[in-house]
Amino acid sequence: MSMGSKNAASARRIETAAQSRRVQLLDQAARELNSKGISMTSLTAVADKLGFSRASLYYYVEDREDLMFQVYLRSSEIMARQLGEAAQSGDSALKVVGNFISRTLDPDEPELAALSEIGLLDQAARETVLGIFEAVVARLASLLEAGARAGNIRSCDFPIVARTIISIIHSIPLNSPLATALHVSRNDIIAAAKDILTAGWAADRSRPVDPPPIDFSPLLAQPGGLFDRGAQFDAKREKILAAASQLFNRRGVDTTSLDDIAAAVGATKRTLYHYIGDKQTIVSACYARTDRIFSFIREQATAQGGSAIDTLVAVLRANAISHQRDDIEPLRSSTGYDSLSDEEKVLASERGRNLVQAYRALCHEAHNERSMRDVNRDCLLLFMRGAGSWLAKGLVRGDDQRKAQIAAEIADLLRLGLKPI
């Protein structure tokens, strides 16, 4: 071998090794971003886990924001490739969706990073990532529509259903603590996702279920009269918490400043301190507010007096609508959890357990009344949590009628699945 050939071969080996190290870095960073978010992800900790020196780390990324961009970009590219490979099989649309789920949730494959803090990227980086992501949504929607024309997919809002399927996939690594608490494995989750997204959880898929919508107005503090200072205070406080929750959902907690929140409500930081307190107090108040919203929804749905399936559908729809309303939007599950005090973490965990138990009891009741077929109900709880989480990213908005349609599509994907009725 000539000296030139040897040098070229050596250069290729070095380049291959560098690419391998970069992949290791981005894989580990994806896991860190999913579990902690960008603000709690330390470059040093990522480097230490991989045996990187600080200097070698900066050979691959410029800073944390660049790391987030590269992770989001790679995850979107992997998802695009996995959908493409699933579609190349030539199988029916239902089988393509099943293969897509198996590939994206395979524990031996790279963990996909949910685009939870996409709002932190600058415009150019955000557009690059979203361009690939939206192409995946469009291709999946197109596959579903083609499946409907072929007679093996039921008629539905294909883009919304595609987003919801991807949202469920993205939510699984985010909700791994809940999966562990529920004692469900990744293989359990894959099998249940393919089952429920095919046939739904409803025992009778032909039965129409259309419970009355939940009235959210009691949740909104009204400003009251000119001299009703208590009502005015509560209304202003609620407005601040709604704006803070929305910003935390889009940008993360530690990367959202008090100035950001103040600007969103046209106020000053002094106003925030007056009505709520410091940032830590605002985060805690947002958690308490989210629990109040979801508790209200469950209580109102139960008070309507329908069957368990009617109550469950009413809850799922209302939860989805709440994430679409700027004046209601609750804090997304696990957002900012690591920034809470130890005492607040205990309280937040207790609220989360109570919420899971309430949904578990509702599913058990539906199963006992024979309106829910024999599905893996613990996995179903995971899917319920993840199906509408994409709404908190603010990627789709519409009027009240459109909000209701989106909420119904999300609930019906889990209730009916995708196969024709």
C-alpha cells in the first residue's frame, strides 16, 4: 500500500472514530434532555459519563444550546428514517404504523429526544428541526390517508392523529419514571401501543360516545367590580400563572426568566413578587394550579352522571382542550420538577400518584361495566398522559370548534384505534 493510501485509510479511521464518539455523545445527551431538560443537563456530567474530557467535548458541540440543536436534529432524522424504513415494507398502513412504533420504541435503538424545549432554539435552528419533524408528520398523515382509501384505516383527521401517534412515541422516555412505578417494560409498552392504536380500548367501537363538554369558566378568576380587590387580585394572579405555565412548557423552567413572564403579561418583576413571589414560588404555584385544573375536570366529568366510558372520554377531551387554551393551559407533566425543593417534590409526586390512581380507578370501572375491553390498562395510562402532550408545544392552534375537534380526535384514537369500524 502506498504512503498516500495509508494516510487516506488512517484519515478514514479517525473520521469514523470521531463520528462514533459524536453519536455516543448525542445518544447520552438525548437521555439527559428527556429526563432533566436542557437547564438541568450539565455538559460536564454528560462528558464524565462518556469518559470525555471537557476539551474533547467542545470538539463536538459549541455549548448546551448547540448540543440541544444537534440532539433534536438527530432525533428527528432518526424518526424520519425509521418511518421511511417501515413504509418501504409495502405492508398495509396499520402494519406500517405498528412497525414504526416497534422501531422508534425499540430499547436497543437510540432514545429519541422529545422536542420539549424547541422554543429555546434560535429561529434558524428551530426551523431546521421543525422542517424535518413536520415532514415526518406529513408523511405519516399521508400514509394514514392512503390506508383509509384502501379501506384498512378508519376515517379521521389524519394530521392530528399523526401528531398524536408521534406524541405518544415521544412521551414514553419522558414518562419512564411512571412506567417503572407501574411495572411495565418497554416490550409491554410496544405491544400495548400496537394493540390499542389498532383496535382502541372500547369494547364496542360502534357505540357513539359524545359527553357534554366541560365548562371551564369556574376555573377562571373574574376581575369583579371596581372595589372588589380580592377578585381583582385573584384574576391577576391567575393570568400570571397561566402565562408562566405556557412559557415553562415551551422553554423550560430555568431558561424562562421573571422578565420573560412579566413581559408576557405586560407587568414588572415587582408585580410578580406582589401577586405570587419569586420564581421558585411561581413554579410551585403552577404545579398546584395544574393539580387544581385536572381535579376540577375529573369532578365535573363525574358530576355529569354518565357511564364510566362517558366520564373517561369527557376527561380526555377536556384535558386536551385545557392545553389548547392560553387562559387555562396547565403545566406539562414533569416540567420543572428537578427545580422544585425537596418538600415540593414530595408534594408533586403525591399529586401525581393521586392522579394516576384516579385514572386507574376510572379505567377499572369502565372495564367492570364492560365498556372497556381487556387491554393493558397501566400502559393505557401512559398513552393517555402522552397523547395530548404535543399540544403544550403550541404547534397547532384554532378557534373553539377546532379545539374541540382536536380533543375529540385525540380521545378517539385511544378509544377506537385506527382500524375501520
